[in-house]
Amino acid sequence: MVGLRCRQQNHHCHPLFGCPSLQLLHRTRTFGRQRVARDRQFTRVDSVSVVIPVYSGAMTLPSLVKELEQLRSTQETPDGRKFRVDEVFLVWDRGIRGSEQVVRELAACNEWVRPIWLSRNFGQHPATLAGMTSSGGDWIVTMDEDGQHDPAYIGDLLDKAYRDRAQLVYASPMNRPPHGALRNAASWLTKWLFVHIFVSSDGPKAFNSYRLILGEAGRSVAAYIGAGVYLDIALSWVVSNPSTCPVLMRHEGRPASAYTLRRLVSHFWRLVISSGTRPLRFVSVMGILFALLGFGVAIYSVIQKLSGDVTPQGWTSVFVAVLVVGGAVLFALGIIAEYIAASASMAMGKPVYVIVRDPSDVFDSPAD
């Protein structure tokens, strides 16, 4: 087999495998580009915007902001990357227990603490979206106000994002949540349904309100998300490779009384409705199963009739059948009605959130 003469060296190149010198040159250039990109990652300083929804954080916010202040100077992650916290957004969601005054005082003492005032109580996720929209960092970190989330893990979250090339990293608690048994069980069930039922197979394997999001992806989601949509569901629409990072959760610095049973149920129902058509598919499958069950009972009854082995069943079985089938029908209608209500809210232009001025500027300012 006759080879091709290399124009750079005086030897013949293999017709199938090419020129060894050109292959070496290509590998050298590729390695050089990868090394330059890796060096650029370790020399640049990533800016981080922290978003904290505020409802009843008067007791915990001062210490949390003080911890974040330690990250204002350039920090180094465990893998050697550099980052710093450039801004902290305190989104006041019509809070209670003096949280309004605490937000005002923290913003007055620290120019990098930026308050956002909402016109009414929209909820944790809309408040988080308001802060994400206003952010400008390379990365966005969302945290709770109660002190459970340790800012010291921001570097670990950032390393995990770069190692996995992930646009979204969730904190994965290594210890049990500091709540009661009932709430922990409800939280576990919600997260299991989210991972295995409500999102696609390539979606997140866990979710938490302590998250690291690529800035451009987070701001895009915040700009286009509709009213009543669960934030983590919306993130799963635009992020294909979410990852998780193990962290230790701390005890809350205040009583965990902000979420009542009604608010927790509403939180879960918003997760169900905003998860797309999957609950409707569940309703369809449930209808098929009930139809097959009825068909099987009908065949069994016919066989009993033909064999002469018929015994009176009484009214109990009839009532049980009516209750089961009726409950299934009402459950299906309830889900469909919620979808219609969500569509109507979007069609009527219901806002996700509304940002206003500091209430003290409106009601406490002296008249001109």
C-alpha cells in the first residue's frame, strides 16, 4: 500500500491513520487550549450574588449577613478557584416580627446589601425570583433566612459546578432536617414525588432551597416564569445536568413557625400543578386501571352467573365501589380544575411578584 508524502517531514504518512506529526501537533494544540482554559478558570474571580427571601428573619438575618461579609473579599475554594460575594439581596416578602426594620438597618450599614420590597406576600419562590432578576453576578446562590444554610459551603458548591460542568447545584443535607417527624416525612414524600414522578428522568435527583445557579440561566428563568410555577420545576426546564453537593445543615436560629399546614399544602399543590402534564397522565393511568378492574369484576360476575355459584353481595360492596370510583373521579376533576385555574391566572395577567419602594418612604416620609 502506497502512503502519502508528508509536506512537513520527509516520510510517508499512513493512508488510514494519517500523519503522526500532524496528529501530535493536533494533540499539542488541544492540550494547550485545555490548559489555557483551566488556567483561566483558576485565575479569574467568579462573582456571586446571594438571594435571601425574608419573612420572619429578624432574629437570624444580622448574623447571616455578618457571615456573608467574610466572603466579600476574594476567597479560594477547596479546589483552588477564586470567588467573592459581590451583593446580597434581602427580598422582603411583607414579613413579620420586625423583619422590615432589620432589612432596612442592614442595607443602611452595608452598601452591598440591597433590599427589595414586595407589594404583598407572594411566597418564598416568587420572592426568590425577584432577587434573581435583580442580580448581576456570574453565579446566584439562594439561601433561607433562618440560618440553616452555612455560607461556608458556597465554595464547595462552586467546585461541584465546575467539576460536573453543571449550571445548577443543589445542596444535599448530610444530616436530618431540624424539624418534627411529621414535617420531615412530608418533606421526604414531596421530594420523592418531585424526583420520580414530576420531573423527567434527566432532571435533578434532589432539590433544596440552598442552590447555586449559573447567573444567566437563573435570570432567564426568573424573566420568563409564569405565576404559580414552582421554581425548581422551572429550573428543570432549562438545566439539563443538575448536580448535588453534600453539606451539613445547621439548626434554625428561630422557631420554625412561618409555614403552617395550609401553607405547606399550598406549597406542595403548586409543585403538582406546575409540573406539566405528568399529573394528568397519572389521572389517565388511574382511569385505565379502574376500567380494567371493572371489566375484570364484570367477567368474574358472568362466570359466577353461568356456573350457578352466585351469592348475595349485599350493599357494602356497592357503597365501597361508589366511594372508590367517585373519589377517583373527583380527584381527577380537581386536578383538571387546578390546571384551568392556573391557565386563567396567566391569561388574566396575574404577576409573579411586584417590586415597590420601601414602605417607610411612602408612609413615613414628611409631607413636602
